[in-house]
Amino acid sequence: MDATKENEEVIGIDHYGEESDGGSFPATDARGLLAAPRGARRVEDMLLNMGPQHPSTHGVLRVVLELEGETIVKATPHLGYLHRGVEKLAEDATYTQIIPLTDRLDYVCAMTNNYAFVRTVEKLLQIQVPERAEYIRTIVSEMQRLSGHLFWLGTQALDIGAMTVFFYTFREREVLLDLFELLCGARLTVSYFRIGGVDRDITTEIIDRLYKFLETFPAKVEEYNTLLETNRIWLARTKGVALISAADAINFGLTGPVLRGSGVNYDVRKAEPYGVYGKVEWEVPLGKNGDTYDRYFIRVEELRQSAKIIKQCLDQIPQGPFAADLPMLTYPPRDKVTNDMESLIHHFMIATRGFEVPEGEVYSSIEAPKGELGFYIVSRGSNKPYRCRIRPPSFIHMGAFDHMARGYMIADIVTIFGTYDVVMGECDR
Amino acid sequence: MPEAIISHQERFGEITFLARREKISDFLRFLHDTPGLSFDHITDITAVDFPNEEPRFEVVYQLYSIKNNHRVRVKARVPEDDCAIDSATPIWKGANFLEREVYDMMGITFNDHPDLRRILMTEDFDEGYPLRKDFPIEGRGWRDTFPFLDEYDKG
């Protein structure tokens, strides 16, 4: 909405009995506000623009706040500063070419974006992924969840004013990103998943380093907790802030830790187990009050649970191929491409022309660190999707922003942004 | 509510209903309120453009029931000349942003929507609706004058 118009609308003079006409001052006020009778109080909401260039908005989010004193009366998010038209671009790219596009949605958790996309295409193609690939996928998604939650914890604490936590959590995040680099050559925009499997096999070196990481990790989580759990400033800034009831959270379509913070037991990994989540033991942490502290508690508990999942996966991982043996869909092995003419042509064909996907429409989702990340793909039998809809958790969480921000102070706004773990790349696509 | 349903199908383990546009609000309300169904969670609202078909647009609702752990997809066709459908905002508050996005990207208006404005594009964006099939992928307006975009078209 036009900010000046909005501003005029909220200016009201409370000693006039008649209904405000919304825009202009009443004619009787032509003498000016100084002529108001003694004792009359002029009420004017202040309009404060926050962002898009603001360090605590985790990207480029602009919010127009209507304030009464320091209290937020209304918060209107203005999205779209990072809109790149991924859904439109996806209509002009083959299925394998979309995988790098998905990296750039939630750019701190690229693995899970890849996973959500390839799983949808695989559902459409009705192909089975080898067991080892399923294990690798689960391991890397949980590693991504660890790094995503560590990123959240560090930045949320930083926004609230506790700088040290950031250095602690990024120390562990670095280890995970180094492992990603070892695995696929990239740290953030990984593009590691392939339709039918993954790009390359997990090596024993990575497994050993991951075991070593998991040995010390639970103690590290305790370390973060000693910094925050009973910290009075942290408690004051998170307890009772950004409350949302379970019924409202469901009604707004919230997912992930934001929904579970309100005590709703919904986790895609449990509700519709994919990967090997059905074969490992873990629990879904739930909150009670639905405030920022509960969501913090849940994310920290998920760190422990994810570590548990990775550990079990590493123990169970079987030998075997890391991609399905479907020459029409999957790339030939890398060493063959460099030595064998036919394999090179094969690789080239899949990379440029892709493959045809049977007609149909399919929705499938996974539990990304932020919430339920879904893809809805309509195929008309060509090598490109007819429509590729992304169901972004961050965007839907922003829909509840106004509801959750009303009544809190300006200083709480950074906490409320942070509590969703919002990443604008995914929100605006 | 058989009068609201035109057809239904089950594929890939997903149930899809094609509903009448005029009845969509009642039908969604029925899915939300009926105890055995209780689709309390709005997962997604989106739209697909089929320019060669009549009616042209298809609004797609993905619903989920947290209580019963099942999903359903509801679709309704919207013609181009009367490009409007009832809003689901009274049923799910989360439909607000999702419907704004559909309006922004496809140009489908939602009756009784509390705040129907563009959401991802700027509010003064007047080049059309980006996700329609007749909208060029390189955009319209001043971006057409970029020389490299002509090259792109030739390829």
C-alpha cells in the first residue's frame, strides 16, 4: 500500500465525535491543530519503515510498522525484493537443470531443497532409489539441518545481542560445510542430488570425519545451552514473545519448528516417512507455549536428534550403488565420461536435452529445516515441467507475521523475524 | 457434497477433486469442518495456466489434515473472461498470502479477499501476470530493450 496514504488513514483526532472520513482532516479542524480545546489529546500512530536493507531481516525484507508509542499496532511485510522468478525459469529448464535453481531458494540449506525437488520428480517417474542413496540423502539432509539450525541459533542470538554464540555455532557449521565441500565440491550451493540418486558416493574419509564430529557434537550443544538456556537477557527477550496458539498456527498453515513450538505434532519425517527416517529411532520435540523460547528449545533439541539420526545412518549404511541404474535418466559414471565416447554422448544428451517425464501432476514434500518444503509439478510429457510450484515454508510463515507481531515492542521485531528462521531467497523465490 | 464435485481421481496415491467454481467455498468449508475429514491445514494454493483449454485457469488447493494425516488436492477451473473465485481466507487465515501470490502471478481475483494486492512484484507493475503462459520468460517492458535478450530469443 502507498505509505503516505496509509499514514493519512491512521491519523485520527480522538476528541471529534463524528466518524473519521479516513483521509483528510475534518473541515472544522481547518484552524489547525493548535486550536484544539485544552486537554484534548491528539492520537497519531507512527509509521516506521524497516528494511529492506536491515541487518536483522536476514535478507531483503521490508516491513512497515504502525506504532502506538513503542507498541506495534500493525506490521505489514512487503515481500518480493529477492524475487527472481524461479517458478517461471523452471518452466523453461529441463528437470536436471532445475536442481541448481533449487539451491538458490533457501540458500543456507541447499541439500534439502534439492531433496524436495528430486523426490517429486522421482514420484512422477515412479522410480526407486537404491538403498545406499537413500541413506546418503538422509545423512546429508540431516547434516544440512544441523548447519541450518546452527546458523539460526547464531544469528538469532546475534540479533538479540549475544554475539558469542555466533562464533560457537559457526565453528561447528564450518566443519559440516567442509564435509559438504569434500562430498561435492561446494559448500552452499551444492547441487548434490540427482534424479535417481546422488552425484557421487560418500567416501570413507567423510564417514570417519563425520563420526569424529558426532563424538564431540553433543557436548557442543551443551555449550550453546550454557550460554543461553538460563541467560536472563535471552529469557527476557524470547519468553512470551511472538506467541501463537496451536489452533492459529495450524490455521495459518505454519510448519516446522514454528508449528511444533505451539505443541502440534506434525513433522513430515514422521507423518510420511521418506528416505530412511522410518528405519532410525528419533523423537519429535514439541513445545508448550508457542513462544520464541519454545522454538529455540525445539531447534536445539532437533540438533541432538539429527545427530542421533546421522549416527544411526552411518552405522547402518549398506554398500551398493549411489544412483539408480536407469540410463535414460541418470548420468553415466564420471570416469567413463572422460574415457568413453558413448558415455560422453550419453552425459551430453541428459545434460542438454534431459528426459521426458510422463504426463501427470504430483505434490510431494519433505521436512526442510524451516518447515514443510513442497513441490507441485504438472508434467505434460515433455522434458520440462509445465508448471513447477514451490511451496515455501518461509513465505507462508510471513503470512502470520502481522498476527504474531501485534502488541509487541519495536525491539521485539528482530526476535519475531528470527523466530521463523526466514530466508528471503525462499520466501520470494 | 456431491453437487460441488465435477470429477475425482486417484493417482500416485494422491486424491484430486475437481470442484465447481461457484461451490468452491462451500466445498472447502465442508472439507475443513466435517469431523472425519478435518482438513485444518492449508498447505498450498496455486494456479496453473492452460491457454488452449476452456476454462483457462486452474486454481489448485493442497489440503492436509494434521489430525488424520491425510492429504487431498482440490482444483477448480476459472475462465479467462470472468477471472475470479471465492476466497478461502475465511476458512484458513494462511490463504491470505497464498491467494495474493496467485493474484500477482496469474491475475485471478479472489472475491472477499481482505487485502488483494500484488505481493512479489512491485505494486505498480503493469506488464501483466508473470506466470501466465503468454508472458515471455525474459519479461516485458524496458527489459525487452536489452540487446542480449534478442540473442536469447534466437537460440
